[in-house]
Amino acid sequence: MVVQAGAVQVVIYEKGALWILQCTTQVAIPSSPISKRKIKWDFEERWNCLDMDNKTRISEFILLGLSEQPQQQQVFLGLSFSLYLIGGLGNLLTILAIVSDPHLHSPMYFFLSNLSLLDICFTSTTVPNMLLSHLCGRTTMSSSACLAQMYFFITFGGADSILLSVMAYDRYVAICCPLHYVTVMSVLRCASLVAIPWTSANLISMVDTLLVTCLSFCTNRIPHFFCDLNVLIKLSCSDTQVNEMLVLVLGGSVVLVPFVSIIASYTPIAMAVWKVPSAWGKWKAFSTCSSHLCVVSLFYGTIIGVYFNPVSTHTTQRDLVATVMYTLVAPMLNPFIYSLRNRELKGALWKLLSGNRFANPL
């Protein structure tokens, strides 16, 4: 028989389950008896084909935000704005203090200023849009804007990760090879070490973004406050095995490889510090690395928990909490961690804020 467009066909399966299909074109149903499994498979295949146009016509996404409860949403938005403002101001002051003080024109502070710039860009890809959408009462985002946000989010996050490994290498050369530090960390070498994170992260982000454009989606409702790669993969009706595999492979190159490099850099550092005879000498040597270690632990601990588990095991609430930690909390804490543990940077900040370049730090 033939089911006309718009008709509803009800197919009864074992255990009383009902399957209802809305046909958009004529579908031929064989009159001869066939197995229930064959009927089910045939209808599912036809339904997927008929509905494919609807999946690929999504032109905008709806961001559900940090919470579906209006009161909780207000609290989270206020907290997000505060963290963004504090972090942005702290990172901006760090950059200005390093640029304005000639004593801080060294490789370590050059890398730190780049980290602060990346943190500002990283948080600016998500928070301003979230706040603007709330103020304007607009929760939708075009698909092109969503992909652009995802691209820059992966770029800045990946560059941040690789740069942390570069900073660990800088500390390794400073502590384990102090006599060759000036020669090894030349201006050209420092510029190359900063260019590597930006270039690598852009290439990786481009691959991930292009693969997402090939996916079709069953829904346009994103249970997140920005267009996250893992969330978009979960919403897809297409085969996402390639995407999930590349998240692990490319994510491993931008997260796990730098993380292993950091461990490899700090192993000889720890051995060198352990050989220092005096307790004061050990503390002084380790204090130059403690700030970096705090930032590394906070950043990698949360990002590995979100992106390096199978997508099927993710829960929305857990991912939201972990994402807020590495997108807002970590960039906000970075300037305070470095400034509070660094006497030279504290002095430069004090001079900058007091307006006196010759003032003594507190």
C-alpha cells in the first residue's frame, strides 16, 4: 500500500511499543508479511532520510545559559560579569606593568604578558556575548556566529595551553642552565616560542570547526552559555566518530603534549632544587616556579576533565562547572597568583598604580 504525504502510520511492535511516523512524501509499504525488525529498520531509515532536510536547515542556535531557573541565571550572570571584570583588569594591569618597567623586559615576563593577553581574549570570546544576550533578551545565535565563537575559543584555549609549556621550558633553562640562559633564550628564540602556540592552535581549531560544519543537528537548543565543541557533537544526528576521535587526537596534541612537556621540564628542576644545600636557596629557587605550577594545576585539571572523557559520559551540570573554572576562574586568578608571589611584578604594579616610576613597592 502507499501512505500519502501528511498521513500518520502507526506500527505496533513487541511489548506494546508504538511507533508513529509523519510522512512528508509518499512511502510505499509492502503488503506481504515481513519481519517486525525489517519494518522497524525500513521506517527508521526512511524517517532519517525524510527528516534530513530539517536537520540541515538550522540557521541559528538557542543558548540556554548557565541555568534554566531565572533567579539562578541572574546570580550566575552577576558572578560571571564580576569574574570577567576582575580578570580582565588584572591581566591588563599585568601587561601594562611589564611593558612600562624596563626591569621586566626579560623572557619570563615576555611570556607572562602574552599569557595575560591570551587570557583576556579567551574570556572575551564567551562572557561579553552571554551578558549582551541577557541584557537584550536575545538567546539565539546564528550558526555562523556560533562556529566563529567555537573557533576562537579553541584557538585561544589551545594557545594558552601550549604557552604554559613554553613558560615551563623557560624556567627549566633559567634554573638548570643559568649560565646559558641569555644565549638560549634570545629575542629570536622567544619570538619563535610565542609564535608556535598561536599558529598551532589556529590550525587545530580550523580542523575542528570545518568538521563541525559537516554535521547535521536534531535540535538547535544548546544547554550551555557558549558554543562548545563537545556540546555541538552531542547534539548532532550525524555519525560523530571522526569528530570524537579528532577531539582526542588534536586535543591530545594541544593539551596532553604540553602537559607532559611541563612535567618533563619540572622533573630536572625539582632535582636541581633538591641539590641546593640551604633551605633559603631551595625556597628562592622554587618560588620562581610555584606560581606557574598553581596556574598549570588549575587549568589542566579542569580542561582534562571536560574534554578527555567519552562524550557519552558527560553530564551538562558537571561540564558547566568545569568549563566555568577554566574559562573564568583560572584567567581571573592568574594575574593575582603571579603578582602576589613575585616581588618584581608587585613593585612594577605599585609604580604603575601610584603613577611614580621610582616609587618603592610595599
